[in-house]
Amino acid sequence: MKIAFVISSMESGGAERVVATLANHWVLHHTHSVEIFTFEKHAYSFYKLQDSIKIHPLDLLWPSSTLRESITSNLRRLRILRAAICNAAPDIVLSFIDTVNVRVILSLMGSGIPLVVSERSDPWLHSIGTGFRCLRKLTYPFAHRIAVQGSWAKSFFPRWLFHKIDIIPNPVPKPEVQGPLPKLPSPLIMSIGRHSREKGHDLLIEAFAKAARERPHWHLALVGDGPLHQLLREQTRRLGLEERIHFPGRIQNVPEYLARADLFVLPSLYEGFPNALCEAMASGMPVIATDCGSVADIITDRQNGLLVPPNSIDSLAAALSLLMDNPDLRLKLGVKAEGVVERFSINAVTETWDRTLQRAIQATQRKR
């Protein structure tokens, strides 16, 4: 089978990581051929891809200054996107992320190519603008299948569309430490993710400041980068925690960083299916996470991690204090956390994706 992925970019995000994981697995273990179409100007992937996987950069991210120019530009984008995909002649197209999905659906109408669109965040809370929100309602019924990451995301859509929707979690591989460990202080709390508002790192800094007052030997590492990076650094300086909060930047060697941590925290305001949380759990690490998105499908509170309400600094500080003071509880939660590897194995997840792709193809054949 020839599979075409469409995604805005192959930078260091969670959706991009899943695309790379699925593409590599299908090429290596299912003899599928895979191509990736991006809206970027240059062919690039932050995550390693098999040599046979080709990236097609379509250079679709030019700016528009007026409404008329925006409409004209979007029509041009649709024509370019349709021509590129049809020229590749895939057996099926798999589109990732809401606004990309809308454009792909519009571009492929009438083409006869099976299409699966995948929501990668919380559609209830993640804002895509009024225009795209309306277009999503109008266009998603024309996709052959819709993949979401949890029942909470499925419930966003009207019930008459449920027969097209499949719930598919992200694959969670067992992390393998292959290189030297980074130089970081110990004991260490770690959070990995884009430095943007929805990830809640500002709340984690405030919670750490509360919990750390009586625990001067603990440190915090905020791994990643993003639009709020400098504001987070300024917040750290304002609280006088420059020596205890560290900013390693974007990384590729995630297992090596996780191996240096004693505790992982996901402080997000909303999420899809958080890769970093699952990777930490797969490493056997105790975790604290806000109860949002599919997190409750991953963590059973006090069994394999701790759940706290989103946007609650006090609750997060209390959970941090509890685990910072209790190494036995950290060990117990970490041992139980490793079960995510079996529950969300790459084989199990790709089997679910395979069924979804086949349903999309069958839906197309029935219409012919």
C-alpha cells in the first residue's frame, strides 16, 4: 500500500513524532511505501526517518495581508496540494492536525482518493479560529474516516458522525538509552514540551517555587522551546530560582534525559494524547499530570501516577511535595507506570490504524 501523510511540518511536535513513528514502522514491518507532504519550504524532519521515506515540501506558508488576498492564496494552496497528492497517486491519504485536515479535505473533493483525517489535540479547548471551526464542521463529514485520541474528543462531534470516528491512541515504545547521559543536577523534576500557553509551564514554575522552599536540594528542568520561552526564563529570575530551574532547549535524545530525572510532570491546560508523559512512564518514572484530554485514559490516580486538576497551582504543589518527600511512593508509581508500553505498543496501535485505513478504502470503493 502507498500511504501519503500530510502535515504542516515535521518539526519537533507530538503529531510529527507520531507521523515519523508510524511511517517508519509501516515501511520496516509492513512493506508499505510512505511519502510525507508538508507545507514547509524545505524538506526536513526533526525525527529520524527511514531512507525510503520521501518528504515533499510544498511551500504553502506564504502570508496574506487582506481578506481578498487570503481567499486567493487559500484557493491556490488547495490547487497545489491537490496536484501534488494526485501526482503521487497514493492508495490512501492520512492528514494530521485540524487546519491541515480542512485544507486536505477541500483539496481532494471529487478525487476518489481515500482520506483519513486525524485530530491531534482537544477540539473542545484548542482554538483554530472561527473560520476554520466552521469549515471543520462543514468538511469533516466528507472524510472517509476520522481518527481521534480519546472518547472526550469523539464527543465533540455530532452523534450522526460517530460511525466514521475511530479512537486511536499514540504508540508508546520502550525508551532505549543509547548515548551518554546529559549533565543535570539531582534530584530532578522534568517536564518536556513546547513552551506555549496550553502546556502550563508557568504554573509548574509557580508550583515548584512553593514546594521547593522547604526542599532546597531539588531542581526542575523544562525541556523544549517555544513562544513563551523567554517569559518562562523571566518568571524564573523573578522568583530567584535561576540556580534551580534549568532550560536544556529542544532535544532529540529523550531517553537519555528521562534517565536523569527522578520525577516527571505534565502541567498542561489541555492535551490530546501526550507523548512525553507516556515516554516518561515507559521509562519507569513516577509522574504527575493534569487531568485533561486522554490523560485519565493513561493514568489511574494513585495507581500508576498522580492526577491533579488543570490550572491549579496549589494542587500541583501538593503533589510535587508528596512525591519529593516519598521515595517509596515514587518507586511504586514508577514500577506500575511501565505498563503503558504493553497497553499502547506500536504493534497494537498500528493494527488499529490498519483497520481504519482499510475502512476508508472500503468506503471509497462502495461509492464507485
